[in-house]
Amino acid sequence: MKRDFLSILDLTPDEVSHLISKAKKMKRQWAENALPQSMRGKVLGLIFVKPSTRTRVSFEAAMYRLGGHCIFMTAQDTQISRDEPLADTARVLSRYMDLLAVRTFAHSDVEELARHATIPVINGLTDTFHPCQIMSDLLTIEEKRGHLQDLKVAWLGDGNNVAHSWINAAALLGFGITLACPDGYEPEESVLRKARSLGRGELRLVKDPLEAVASADIIYTDVWTSMGQEEEKAQRLKAFQPYQVNENLLAQAPPHAMIMHCLPAHRGEEVTEGALEGPQSIVFDQAENRMHLQMALMEWLMTGQ
Ligand code: CP
Ligand code: NVA
């Protein structure tokens, strides 16, 4: 049976570990110019309704490096823009391609495509989740820290798609996450409820950013205005001001804490230039690992290995 990857919770903890180990191996093979050509003759389709630098390019580069090909489509280029049903699109594309990565607004659209596609569908970001990001972030943390045991993540800012996938990862793998979000910008209740029902890890919501980072290994932030929320920007800029990752906040955090950001970053908004470019920041290793993890993910989805 084909597998999709729409949410971190589509995986078991063993599968997460397997994908991280596999990505580490493929990263070594990449460095030695010895990657397997395991995708030769295979085609990855990408349907992107929102902009992207990292996700699109890391998927395309990953596919080419493994010997495969990509077809990139914006919604505008396809008949989706003229109301062709997603179910029909999924069934037709499944006849041409081997894998499909999708970036869009409603999570239910990716679910609909996955339901009707006979090929694996990968979530390249929806309004609700960004699971590829968190998988490669876990790889980065494991590389830097050596392991994921007793991990403590502090999330600062918006309880958004990236935060939701972090909450899922903490609940699945059993590590601690503390989110400091302003009133009205907390994570969705359904995501919190699901995570709590898994009964693993420690999930805390606080208001005080200093409290969130007090014992953090990772300080994570993301844009205050996600794609699709541009009209709310002025209001958000005001609400999120106390949640900026800056030098004052870092002074209150453990000295070993690392700064992560999925990028793109807005310097002077959610993070200062000094924090983002400082010695605690690992954001560019994070960005690189998108490609390595996605090589492993695509090979695993295609072969089960
Ligand atoms: N982090 C991330 O998904 O970046 P892009 O929006 O550039 O793909
Ligand atoms: N939360 C951001 C993530 C971008 C990678 C957004 O959805 O725009």
C-alpha cells in the first residue's frame, strides 16, 4: 500500500529514527559524491500554490541528485485554477508520476489529493502543518546534540503550521515543548488535544517568553505573518513584539541553547540580526538538511526501505 506523508503523526517513532539515520547516510554519500541513482526514471511532481525557496528547490535538487526528474506546477499553470476537482487531478497525475509534493492553503486539499492519488503524496506545507521542515530539523538537532533524548524546545511567537508540526513531533517522540504565544495566536485546539491524547512528552503553553526559554535546548521562531495572512500584518507586528528572539532573551536562556528558524526570516521582527547571525544560530545547517532528509523520505516512500 502506498504511504503518504502529510503530518508527522503519519509516522511511528521508529520510522522517524529510520528516516533520520537514512538521511545521515545519504548526506555522507552526497559529500563523497556517491549517492545512489535510486530515482532513475522516476518523476516527482510539485504543485505549489504558495511561494517557496527551500522546499521547492531542496525537493528538486534531491530528486535530480538521485537521478530522477521533476515537474513543477503552480496552481495557475494547471486546470486546478479553472476548478478541475482535486480528485481528478490526483488520479490523472498518478498516471504520469511516481511522487507528488504539494504546498497549499487548506490541509484538507492535501488530504483530498492523497485520498485519490495512487502515488505517495508529500505535504510541502499547508496552513496547518509543515512536517518536512520538522523532520529535517530533528536531523539537524541530532547532528548538533548527538541525540534527541530529554530535548526541550521553546517555541516563540505564532502558534502556526510549523508550531503544530513541532507539537506533533514532541507528542510522538516524547520530548518537551513550551510555546510562548500572545493571546489569540495560540496553536489550534484540535492539534493540542490530539497531542495531549498521545500522553507523551511535556506540552506547556506560557505567556512569558523568558519562562519558555529558561531551560531550553532549542529556541525556535518563525515569521509573525505566514503566507496568506498578509492583511493582518500590522496587527500581528504589534501583538508579537514581546516575543522577538533577541540578545536580551538569549541572555536569560541556557548558554548551550541553539537558535532555529525555518526561514525565510524577517530581521528586526521575530529575530534580530545579531541573534540570527550569532554563534548560537544553526539556521543555515537547518536549511541544508531539508535536501538530505527529503532524499531519504522520497526513497523510503518509493521503496519502503
Ligand atoms: N522553510 C521553508 O519551507 O521555506 P520555503 O518557504 O522557502 O520553502
Ligand atoms: N509559517 C510560515 C512558514 C514558512 C516556511 C508560513 O506558513 O508562511
